[in-house]
Amino acid sequence: MSLRMALLGLLASRGPSSGYALTRDFAGSLSHVWAARHSQVYPELARMFEAGLIGVEDTGPRGRKRYYVTGSGREELRCWLTGVEPSRTVRSEVALRAFLLPTLGPEVAAGLARAEERFHRERAEEIGRLRDLASAGGGSGFGAYAAELGVRLSAATAEWARWAAEQLEADARAEAAAATTPAEDEPDHASDGHAARTPPDRTSPARTAPDSTAGDSAASCADPNPRAPQAPSAPADRAPNDAAPPARTRAPGAPPPPA
């Protein structure tokens, strides 16, 4: 539908034109607004002629036709401009690429952002020249308002691309600095009051291991054949020759001695 309205608008504003001239307009100024190829323009002109929206003024050399807009075509254009809500659906590859930039490294993404900045600055300048041509003579000619919109959109997109590139370039520098910074040394334990450990002298003779059998009997269960307890020794204050008198023995059957 938008291609049909663009063709009606061109014929209404510029007068009768051939299909070739209309195709050239789409390749020039209208390419910044609505792109259309030769294979799309001619079939649509044929459908518009059948619908009575355009007519054929005359046929030139080699069968070239010159089309003009009819009254029905003008009314169709007016109704579309005033009574149809334009589509607000956004399908922008530039916006989609901006959404997906974080999937790349910052250095690569910054290069893409710089390329977008250059493209849109050049585009703003190109559309600005077309705007000046459309506004020549002190009036606002056909396409002047659209050209001004294109200049402002392109300039805004270029400014966004510059900002994005600067952000990504800063991220790339930060990553490069982090990659070249040496790792911190381990802390010196001797400086915090703890003496450094001296590694053992592996050249000194090996220590003799204790006899593993010395404490086996003490650590094992109790001796199954314990010895009888020893009689208490004599007091320490008794002289060596002051031996205790031998105990008296009693013959079998003798009466006990008197008390």
C-alpha cells in the first residue's frame, strides 16, 4: 500500500511521468524514505491503472507511457494521509545490531559503532543537500519536510554511534590494562612478626627411631601371669646390722607361748 501511495504522491506533485522517471525517483531522493525496485514499480502501475487511480496520457517512442493521477487517485491519497494510522512497527537492523553489540568483544563492537557513525554523518549531509534543493526559491517544495526529518534522524543516529563507540573503546582499554597488570606478590610473613620457616637440613643424619617394641608390653593388655607383690622394705632409719629378730617357730601340738 505504501508503494502505491508514494507513486500517487509523485504523480500528484510533479505531474505526468513515465515509469522510467518514477523508478529513477525511487533510486534517488525517495530511496531515503521508501526503497522500491524496477520490478516492483511497473507491476504496481499496471494495478493502479486497472483500479482507475491513474491514467495514461500518451505513449511516446518505443511504447513509453506517461502516467497521470486521476480524481479517484487524488481522493485515495488524501484518505490515506488523513484517515489511516501509519504503521508504528519498528524493524530496524541498526537498532537490532545495537541490541546485539554486547555479544562481541568491546574492541570489535567499537569498530562497528564507528562505521555507523561515519555512515549516518554522510547520510545526513547527503539528505541535507536534497533538502536545500527542495526548498530552493524560498518555499517548501515536495519532499522538503521528509528531507528535514531524514537529516535530523541521521544526525541523531550518528551522535548515538559516537557515544556508543566511546563507551566501548573505554571498555577495551580497561580490559587491555587488566590483562597487562602483573599479579600481586604473596605477602611477606616475616614482616608481620612471624619468623620465616627454615627448611629442614636434609644433609644431617637421620634420627634413630625409638625401639617400637619398648612400650609394647606397657601398652598391651595386663600380664596374664602377674608376680606376687614384694614385701615392704625395712625402714630407712634402721641400721644395716640391726636386723629384725627371726620369728619363733612352734612345734606341732605345743601350747602357745604366754602373753
